[in-house]
Amino acid sequence: MAGVTPRPAAIDAQGWGWRHASRHAWAIRDASFHIEPGERVLLLGASGAGKSTLLHGLAGVLGGEDDGEQTGSLLIDGTPAAQARGRAGLVLQDPDAQVILARVGDDVAFGCENFGVPRDEIWPRVSRSLDAVGLDVPLDRATKALSGGQKQRLALAGLLAMRPGLVLLDEPTANLDPAGVTEVRDAVTRMLDAHPATLVIVEHRVSVWLPVVSRVIVLGDIDGGGVIADGPPEAVLAREGRELAARGVWVPGIPPARPPAPAQTPGAPLLSAERLSVQRVAGHPVASGIDVAVRAGGALAITGPNGAGKSTLGLTVAGLLAPASGTLLASPELAGSAGPHPIRWASRQLLTRIGTVFQDPEHQLLAKTVRDELEVGPRALGIGEGETAARVDELLERLRLAPLARANPFTLSGGEKRRLTVAAALATAPRVLVLDEPTFGQDARTWAELVALLARLRDDGSAIVAITHDEDVIDALHAERLDLGGRA
């Protein structure tokens, strides 16, 4: 009935598995468990274990027989999940994939309108939901003007407004600043206290959610499959913490390996900014007065709250957006014959000079298979088949993508897509690498491997620019910090 909060949902999985038609490998298999109505469950596992696939299955959005192959059963209140749409609300990893309407208020109201919630109840829900997640913008603000972290808050507000019986959260805090992480966790807690629902949440970093959840379910990697641990969080982590950490699970108190400190101090600037202002929309700078140098053999971390202009600065440094004012100049060592202004470089000139990894991996996927994706850059440079193959094979192995070489990139998990876009940027051997949230979606094992790879590039003389909320990666790379907090 319109305006009535659904009862919490029960979940039953028996030997459930899913293989996407174009993935050429099982995304998840042999998963069996039961979740009682109202339970709050943290779903853990290594990158690629099938956590996101399971959430998509519960939300009924995986598709039919033409889209993939299913085994076993996945039920919500005794009904196949694909036939129980409307019982679940899902917040995805990709902020852009869940923005529907052009204005913030309309977007939050969309789900309520589809469920037939009375109009006089919808807008108070919209306002309360936006307040709960800390998204303090006008209701008529254009959704396209929001940052990635703000879009993530927007998606969660839309879910809170609907008050579903099953809440599915896929790394809902991955693109948020530290204050935003706490706000979102507390907003979810308040929602569940006021409108009880079953919660299943996927997060690699578990400590922030331990006070909220009552149970942990851990999925094994695809070689073993199934559920490898299940129970109260404290008991599971105490009993099996070391084994889980070895598999890539982020276990509190067991940090991943870190690379050694750099042997040398950073060298001369490859890029220099003076009094730089950056903008996404002409006439509307989001950060200004920036003086910074990007140095050979150094790492620079760009930090600050959501909406401060971090991603916009990264795109400007990468030569993809024009400065609003001030200067951004490349050194003769980096520019060569291309000239000192990166914004004027052709795409082919950028390939070997500045590589970019966007916040949203799907914004830069171009090819039909993972291997083809890694070959795009080298082919554009006219690199021979033998050298291209050697580069691609090395990157597939180093970033744990070799088993997925024939898979469609869009069928990968969020963490796998992130590693693929990093690999694609590295395939052309750029001297400067700009990465927006480089460790998003990574388990502890792939996080350590990715950070070690970036540290080796730094030590070999490349410059690393990381837009990040991950304090661990800043410390591990011994990065200089540029904080955009408070700038305008």
C-alpha cells in the first residue's frame, strides 16, 4: 500500500551461481546461506569474488537467460529474486549509473513516485533523506553538476526515501571523504532504526561498518566458490582473520604490505601550476589559487571534501580540461616538441606524456575484451605486434587480470574495472600518471599490489598524481599532499 513501509525481507540462497554470457568465467558460484528478516549483514570477499553480482541478483537486475547462466536458487521471501522487484533498494558502485533525472529533488523523489507514495508524503521524505546523507544542495541543483561523491550521497538519499524491505549497498562510501563516510553510515543506521529492513552491504574496508552489522558472510574466490565464513563479526574475524587477510579481505588490525620508502627525493617539476583556477563549466571555478609542482620521481596526493574540485583539478593537470585562469605548464623534458600547454596537445601526444585514470572506470572503456582494451593505446602509437603483446601480457599478470583476458570489460567487478583502467593507462608508458581514486574497489591483496606498482613507477622516475580519500595510499606512497579543503 502506498506510504506503508514494507516488512523486512528474508533471503535464501541454495547453490546459487551466475555467469555472464560474455564473461567466459563464473562471477559467483555455489553460494548457500539464509538471512533472517531484519538482519544486518556485511558481505566480504576478495575482489572478483562475486559480491556485486550477488547484490545485483538480489535486486533482480542481472537479466534473463540471454544475459547469462544461473545455477541454484536465490529467493526473497520464498519468491525468486528476479520476480520480487520492488522489495529491494540497491545503491551501486558507479555513481553515474544511478542518476536518473536532471534535478536533485526529482531524482530522490523518483522511486517514491514509482511506488505510488502520496505526493504530500514524498517531498518531506526527499528533504529528510537529503539531510540524512549530508547532501546540502538546492532541490533544483542539476545532477550533472554534482561530484562523484555527491552523486553517491544522492543515490543513497533516493533509497532512504523509498524505505525498501531489503537494503543493498555496494560500497556506498567508496567515493566519499572521511566525514561523509561517517555521515552515510549514521544515516543508514538511523534509517534502519526508524524503518526496519534487512541490510546487505558490500565494503572492502570493514571497520566503519562493524558497529552497524550483526553478521559477516565471506565469499570465497572463484576457484573455491561458495561461502567460506559466516557468523558474528567478532567471532569470524578473531577465528579466521589471518586466513581471510591472506585471501585479500580487509581485516582490522592486519594491514596489507606496503612498499619501501623511496630511495631518492623527487626531481625537477614535469608540470607546474601557478595561481591556477579550475572549472568544469565555463565561468564557474570550483577551486582557485593553486600553486603546485608535479615532480619526476614523486607522488602528489590531491585531497579535500567532496565537491572541492579534486577531480576537476586532476582532469586539468592531465590536459583534458582548460584552466579557468592561471597557468599550467609542462617542462621541456615532458613536453618535447608538443609545446608547454598540455591542453593543446593532441591525444596521441598525451598518450606517452600524461596517462589518466578516471574516477568512473566505465567512462574510459572502449573495447570488447580486456585484452583488446589494453591494446588500444599501443596500437594508436603504432607499436609493433610483438611489443604490444609483451606489454599486455605483463600487465594482465601484474594486475591479476589474466583469467579475464577474453571477458567483456563491462562485466567485470568494480575493482577489476579499476585495475583494467590503470593497466590501460600504463600500456603506453606515460611519464605522468593521474589517477582518480586509484584504490577504489580493491581488496587488501590487490590494494598492496597496486600500490607497489605505483611505487615502482615513482622510483623509476615517473610522476604519480592521486586524487584520493585513502589515507593509507598517501602514507604508502610517501606522497606530498595538496588539500583543496576550504578553497573557492
